[in-house]
Amino acid sequence: MKVFTEIASLRTYLKDERFRAAKGGQNLKVGLVPTMGFLHEGHASLLSEARKHNDLVVLSIFVNPIQFGPGEDFETYPRDSDKDLALADREGVDAVFLPSVEEMYPNPTKTTISVNELTAGLCGASRPGHFNGVTTVVGKLLHIVSPDNAYFGQKDAQQVAVITQMTRDLNMDVNIVPCPIVREQDGLALSSRNVYLSSEERKAALVLSRSLQLVKKKVEQNERTTVGELRKDLIQAIQSEPLSQIDYVEIVQFPGMTPLEDRLSTEDAHEDILIALAVRFGKTRLIDNVILTKKGL
């Protein structure tokens, strides 16, 4: 496994590997897994998927400052490069890109990538400017690596939709691969920010997966209900946990992120349905979601 801290050296390595493959009559397939580090088994699942379908796997580890807003946790975001590199090595990663902020942004950024409409709600509404930071850094990483496939976790469902839209609109020659949410045995979605939780807050956070499964079951049993009623049920279920502080609870079509008609039914859903939430426990903001396919409605 090779580790690169500079864009130029990573590009040279990838160019050499592609040339070597082409000389042998092969078309080298490259997979990219962009992360902010402090890796867990959710990231490992992305790397495993990338390993299955690509000849060369690149992992990027970069805590991107321009996707954090004022008062957010950029400075305190958990970092552990040694642990990350050990996990990457275990998963058979070929190259790790571990740049500094100065390497990625040597000058004040005057160019950003913005995706409209899809970023208007959910995390886009509660974290203004967040997605401009995400799309800009992902755009840079895709440009640097030029992967055939790039892998993202479905826990950040809005991010998946936004990045997919960006690559389509800008004719980027890459396949965006969403991968399922990975959870602890008790249902808590894996997140680097889980480390912030106290034991009491972690126990309280289980209300998220329980509440989502409750409303998922209600829809799958084809109970006639409105979007408003379903959202109310979800809020009540979350608020049954005193430590929870709701940021948002939303039910939208996916990946278009457009509102549903008030009555939830197969006729109303032109796309899959995303039930998404962001909830704070103490100082820790967690997101979770469930996606219901039209077939399952």
C-alpha cells in the first residue's frame, strides 16, 4: 500500500499504473473511496465493495474545511491516521491520498461547485454552504484521481443524490456507487461522530433506528396515511427520548429530493421515498435514514 500526501505524486503513480496496464493490454479500472478519515466498518464496507469491482483502489482521507460552517466541529473532528492506514491495509487498498489543507487549497478558494434544488432542504437547509463544500472537494478528488467508480455511503443519502447530479450535469466520466448503511448490532448507524457520544447519549441515540423502522413498517403494511401523519409519528417517537433534540425530520422523493403529495401511496411516489432525520444528542448531531422503494409500497 502506497501513501501519498501530494497531488502531483499521486497523479504520477496513477499515470504509471495505467500505462503499465495498457502496455499489458489491460484497461486499468480504478475505484475511489473519498472519506474524512477516522475510519470504521462502514468505510470498510465501501473499500470492500471497491476492491471487488476495480483493479486499483484509492482511499482519500481529508477533513475538508470548506464543508464545515461556523461553530461546527472542524477543529475537533476525530482524526487517527495510524488507525486509518491499518484499516486501509487490511482492506487491500492500493493507494491512500492523505493531503494537508494547504495541498488541497494552496490559495483562497475562488471557485466552488454548487448544485441547486437538491440542496435546498434537509442538511442543505440546516447547514448553509455545506454542500458547496462537499461538491467542490469531491469534484477536486474526482479530477485528481479520474476513477471509473466512486463509492459513497447511503447514510448520507442527500449527499449521494447531490454528487450523482453533479457528475451527470458536468459530464464527469465516473460511476457513483451508493452502498448500504452499516449499523452496530443494536441498530445505531456507524458514524465517525459516534465517538463524541457519552454512554447515556449513545443509548439514547438508538431511538433513531427504532423510529425509522417503526414508520417503515407502517408504510410497508400499506396503512393509509398522509405524509404529515407519518412525519408526526416519527417526531413523536424520537421525542419519546428526552435527550433528543430534532434538527429535521423529512419525507421526500429520492433521488430528486422533491416533496411528496400529502397522501403516501404508490400513485404519489414517482421515485423511491427517503425518510431522513438529523437529531442532536448533547453536542453530537447524528443523521440517519431509510429508503423505501416504489416496489415496496
